[in-house]
Amino acid sequence: MPRSGPISLALPAFEGTTRKLILLNVGTFFGLLLLRWLAPQLQAVLLAHLILEPLAVLHGEIWQLLTYSFVEQGILGILFGMLTLWFTGSLLEPSFGGRWLAELYLTSVIGGAILASALSFTHVLGLRPDIVAAGAWSGIFGLMVAIAMIFGDQEFLLWFVLRIKAKYMVAIYILIAIAILLKQADSFNALIQLSGALCGALFVKFAPRRGLAFAVSEQYFSVRNRYYRWKRRRAARKFEVYMKKQNREVHFDKDGRYVDPDELRKNPNDKRWMN
């Protein structure tokens, strides 16, 4: 439940899906950094196919819709991005679970990339499909919007100085991204962040409480169980027809389960047969 007071300055727990996402981002960052020192040409080629370029996605490199979020080229970007991911993820994960958090993050990353890439072909606000983008901020914006929607009255210490509610803090980040987009300074990255925020908001509003994967598995098992019940009822009807030909009568319930004749003869008003 949302708390009314400011969060502690102590660092949150570093565990679960939040830790896995951070370690994956940091590991990719240092792996590319090491590769740049050992084989700079290979690193440049690899980087060109990992970052997001809408034109390349249109030509078949659809993996860029995900891989761009794990590529961060600046030390300040990876530092502040992972700190923000740490704080936001550790607030959401205990309440909703690691699977839900991962689905929210990936929905924001991939959905934001798809939406921003599609808009880049319109050439509005100076956008072009050959502009590239990278970084985890689309997923982080999705997490921040989720916090604003769920824990909107939770108070934070913005930059460890200003006491502010979560919904207002997230609104500041979104307004900054809108300003960058309108200024056309780094419009594609700003658009991806805003698109990730939108996808995160849609996920929180419409996704099942226990996540998409759980809902899909539940639907699958529901369909499978209905199919098995239909087969059982069908087999029961065939068996009833066969037994009638043998001058014997058998009964099955609505789910195709055999009903003992002794159960049918029992008088429900007669309590003597009950233990």
C-alpha cells in the first residue's frame, strides 16, 4: 500500500528481477566496453546491429526492438539509469512480483520502440527513420509511470533535497522529455521514453493483476480442461448407448463422470445413510 511519508535514504534491497535487469544492463555495457578495447571494428559492427534504427527494423532486424535497451554508451547514462531502475523496480517488485515487473519493463521497452519507430516514418518534429537510439530509459519510464499510477501519493526526496509525491515527480520527467521532443534536440530518444511511458500506463491499466504470462497459461489450461471434459461427456454418451443395448442402464453427471447407482437410490431426506 502507498505510504504517506518520504522513503528512507537507505538503499533498497538488491534482489529479484530488478537485480537481473540491472546486471544484464551493466554486463552488456562493460562487455561492449571491453570489446571496444580488444576488437574495436567488431564492437562497432555489433553495436550497429544492437541499437535501434527504425529503417533497419523495417528491413528485418526486429531484435533491435529489444536489444537497444541493453546498450548504453555513456557512463553517466548507465549510472543514473541503473540507479533509477533500482529504486523503481524495488518499489514495484515486492507488491506485484518479479514476473509482473519483467512484463511491465519489456512491454515498455518493446512497445515504446515499436510506437516510436512507426512515428519516425512520419517525419514530424524532425524525426527520421535513420536516426538511432539506445538505452534503458523507455523501460524505466514505464516503471515510473506505473509508480505514479499505483503509488501516486508516495513521497520521495527528489535529488535528495525536494520532498515531492511520486505522481508529480514522474510528471516532471515526462515534461522534460516532451520539452526535448519539441525542441528537437534528441527527439527520437525522447519519443521512445514517452512511448515507453504510454505502454507502461496501458499495461498497468489493462494487464491482468498477475501478469500476461499467468493469464495466458490460465486461458490455455481452461481451454484444455474444457476439451477434456467434452471428450469425457462424449465417451460417456457412447457408453450409455452401448449399455442400453445390453439392457443395462448407467448414469453419468454433466461432466461425464460415472454416478454410482447406490447414490441415485439414496433418499436425500433420509439421514440414516450419512456417517
